[in-house]
Amino acid sequence: MQKEPAVSADQMLAFETDCHLFSGCGFEAPGLHSFVFEPMFSIGGFDFNKPILLALVGTLAIVWFFWAAFAKPKVVPGKLQMIGEAGYDFIRRGVVYETMGKKEGEKYVPFVVALFFFVWVMNLWAVIPLAQFPVTSIFSIPLGLALVVYITWVGLTFKRHGFVGAFKNFTGYDKSLGAVLPMVVVIEFFSTLIVRPFTHSVRLFANMFAGHMLVALFTIATWYMLNGIGIAYSAVSFIMTIVMIAFELFIQVIQAYVFVLLTCSYLQGALAEEH
Amino acid sequence: MNALVNMAETEVPQNPLIPPIPEFVIGLIAFAIVFFFLWKKLLPSINKVLEERREAIEGGIEKAEAAQQEAADVLQQYKDQLAEARHEAARLRAEAQEQGAALIAEMRAEGQRQREEIIAAGHAQVEADRKQAAATLRQDVGKLATDLAGKLVGESLEDHARQSRVIDRFLDGLEEAAEADASGAAR
């Protein structure tokens, strides 16, 4: 691949630093190219680019945090342990027990807790200085997680209800529906088994993708308009950047929460008895 | 223009919904690492401590409850004992009073009886003594008087009846003199 200076600048800052309003240079809006990264280095033929690096560093950060908080726990907790416990308890009680109940849910607590903190930290990269890129806006990441969840709950459904029972569970088979039963079965089958993993992953991906696009747009615009009278516009854009970052912080948690809540809801559906 | 040029140059796979494979693999591995650590090591570790804490708190509460229960029991016991003791004391006091009253009455009666006995005995003794003294006196005096009279008159008073009459008359005279003496002494 041929690289020009402009492209490698793209790698670092996603836009050209010497391009301003009134300097005869067009505004370079963020777009799909903002989500594509050249490999930064490669080890043994495997190319490491920014999202991969962030995913790995984020993983280390999560493990480090929980290691520090939970590896040598005390009955009277320290600060870090207390924070960790609050997060753990929030997911365990607020999400898992709420949807699946304590008895059935207990087994899935580690999975859901890991899922929440993984998604959240990968989202959080969007506002971490110097990184400023949500790893979950690379579709591979939410898709992989959604597939893991999909395999888990589909497997659980078969295990719990047997082959025929599982299909009744997937399709919402109910004799009392009468004539519309075939239609319901087809729609339910389609929406449960085929559309569900897609919506599950795209919901997270699209939110983070759009969020990053917005923050990037205002950030780039702030810089671009920082020239002459444009400074006034630039100030507005800067304020919008701050607002969007705050908004993103909120969205990141919400999306991670929604992701695990849906996971629990799917698992709960798999466990549910047929009526 | 620049943007378009860039996009063309970086050979972007234009559909963002086509997942790049390396990221997919790394994402799964990264999640697996997080899941593995939490599942195998960290959550069991924290669960143990949470359980310990729960037990410590509940144990503390139980202990406190037990102590409170014990304290209440002891207090109740103490109160019972106190009430019993009061009751007992009152009973004893009443009994003692009763006994005392009975004792006093008995003593009084006994005293009275003894007094009367003593008085009666005294009276009897005095009467007996007096009678004995009177008899002895009468006898002695009679003899003395007879002897004396015999000597004085030089004649033996053979007539017994006359003798007695003389003696009686003499004695009556003596008694009168004694009584007059006694009243004089009393005065």
C-alpha cells in the first residue's frame, strides 16, 4: 500500500493539522475512514492496529483493576475493593438476579459481570485522552460478544428443553393461537434465531460508532474553524465537543448495561418453562 | 477534496458492518481473558469474603440478640426473686407478729395464772400456819395456864369441864389482849 504523509497523520489525529477555515482548504469531515487504521507494528506476521492494541490494553486494565480489588479481599474492604464490590454487586443483583432470579442466575454471574465490564471499558476508550476511540465501534468486537451470548443461550435452550421443546421455546409455539400459529411460528423463529444476534450487536456497535463520529466531528470542526472570525464558531463547536463527551460517558454505561440486560433476558427466555 | 483522496488511498472496506477478522479474533480472546480471570479467580475470591462478611454481620446480630435475651432473662429472674423475697419477708413479718402476739397473750395468761396460784398458795399457807399456830398455841397455853392455875390455887381441878371453861375464858382474854396489841401495833 502506498502511504502519503496525509494518511499517516490520519493515523494519529484523523485530520490534517494545518488545515483551517479561510485558508483555502476544505473541511475534512470524519467518515468511515475514521474507523480504519493502518497496522502500527506487527509481531510474527500479525498486524497490530489501534483498536486491537486498545482492546488488549483495556483487557489488561480490567484484569489489573479486579486483581487489585478482589485478589486479596478483606472483610473490611479498602477503597478499591469497595468500588469493585459496588460494580460487581450492581451487575449481580441489579441485572442477573433481577432477570433470572438468584437460583438460576448464580451460574451466569461471572459471565455477565465480565461482559459488562469488558463492553464498558471498550466503550470508555472513546473518551480516554490519546486513545479516543471506542473499540466497540469496530463491528467485530460487539459481533464476537453477541455470538458468544447467542451460542450460550441457544445451547442452554436445547439443553433445558430438548430438541422439540427448544423449537417451541424459540417460536413461541402455542396451540391456542389457532389459524395464525404458522405465521407466528415463522416470524418468531426468524426474529429470535436470526435477527436477535444481529440487533444485539448492532445496537452497541451503532451507538458507539455514531457517538465517536459526533465527538470527532465537533473536535475536528473546533480545530478547523480556529482561524480569524471562525474562532467564535470554534468556541461553539468546542462547547459541543465537551457536551458530546459528557453525553458519550453516559451512553457508554447505558449501552454496556443494555447489552448485558439483553443477554440476561435471552438467558432467562432460554430457561423459561413453556406455557 | 482531501477527504475523498484519503478515503481512496486508505483502501477502506466501505461497509462498516463487514467485520475485520483480526479484530474479531482479538476481541474474543480479550473477552475470554477477562472472563477467565473473573470466573476462576477473582469472583470466587470476593464471593468468599462477601459471604464471610455476611456471616460476620449476621453472627454479630445473633450474638447481640442472644446477649439481650440473656440479659432480659436474668433481669426477669432477678425480679422474680426479688418479688419472692419481698413476699417471703412480708409473710415472715406477719407470722412473727402473730406469734409475738400469741406469745405475749400466753405469757400474760401464764403470769396471771402463776400469780393467782402463788397468791392462793400463800393464802392457804398462811391459813394453815395460822391454824397450826393457833392449835399449838391453844394447846401450849392451855397446858401452861392449867399448870399455872394449879400452882396458884393449889388445888387440882379435877373437874374437866370446869377446867375447860376456865381455860377458854382465859384464852379469850388473851386473844382480846393480843388483838388490842395488834391494832395498837398497826396503828
